[in-house]
Amino acid sequence: MEPSGSAARDDDSRLLAAALRGEQRAFVDLLRRHDRMLRLVAWQVLGDRDLMDDALQEVALKAWRGLPGFRGEAALGTWLSRLAYNAGIDMLRRRRRELPLEEPVGRDSLWAGPADHADPADLVGDREALRAAFIALPVDQRLTVLLVDREGCDYETVAGILGVRPGTVASRLSRARSALRAALTPAAGPTATR
């Protein structure tokens, strides 16, 4: 299990110092420590496993080359995640692709519902409705929802990853949640009279 808080920052600092001395193993360990978040970010931007892998290779190269210039203004994981976000956006610009409606394997799905749902058919319908509403969100809102609501990142961290102000994160999150609520709220049908 990955340490959290100050223990994680201490481990990152120790590995960063070793990587800056040219220890490639320390650099690889840094990437491994942040791999899950980097994959999450790249996947949400690109929606394709092969493109995600290409983007992560690009992240590794950019991080290795840029490590001496890392000033520590943001946490190392935030900086790496920002590189993943930028790599994904750059690939989209080059390829102008649309996101598919599939999700990566692993980790608990965003679409998972309660285990004690009364009717399995309702659960499938609810998941599909949530999934469709989520995919319909713009990439920046979708990633904001995932980072804040599922990953538990604070607004400052998400702002660092997306290259925006914390207030913009709050605004995107609010718009995304409103859009999801609107998409998932059954439309009021005609009132039946007797």
C-alpha cells in the first residue's frame, strides 16, 4: 500500500533526490508510485488503451528530461499528472479522435452500484444511464469529477493537474454534477388522473 500524506512526500523527496543524481531505478520507482493516477488521467483524456500507453511513455520521457527543472511548486504526483494530461490533450489534437464508451479494467468502477439493489435490471439500467451521462460530459469536467469525487483529490491538486485555478475546479465540478443530476433525473411525465 502506498503511504499517504507526509510519508508519501518524504518517499517522493528521497526518490526524487536519487533520480536527480542519475539513479534510473529511483526514477522508475517514482513513476510506479504514481502510475495509477497517471493512467487514470491519460485514460480519461484519451479513452484508448494504446494511446494511453503511448502518452505514458511520453510522460516518462518528458519527466526524465524535465526532472532537473522540477521546482517543487506542486507535489511531484501533481506535476506528473499534469504531464499526463498535457500529453493526452496533445495526442487528441494530433489525432482528433472521439472517446469510446469503455472504461479501463481494475479499481472499483465509477459505475458500480449498491450490492443490495432490489432488481438487477434496474441496477444495469442505472449504471448505463450514469455511464452515458458521465461520458457526455466534456473531458475537463469528467476528469474533475473523477479526481475529486472518486480519487479524493483536493481542489488545489486538481487545479495543478488541469492547469487552472481552484475556483475553476469548483465551477467545473458544480457544472458536471448538475449535468449528471439533470441527465439522471427522470423527466416528469403527464400526471395520471382518475
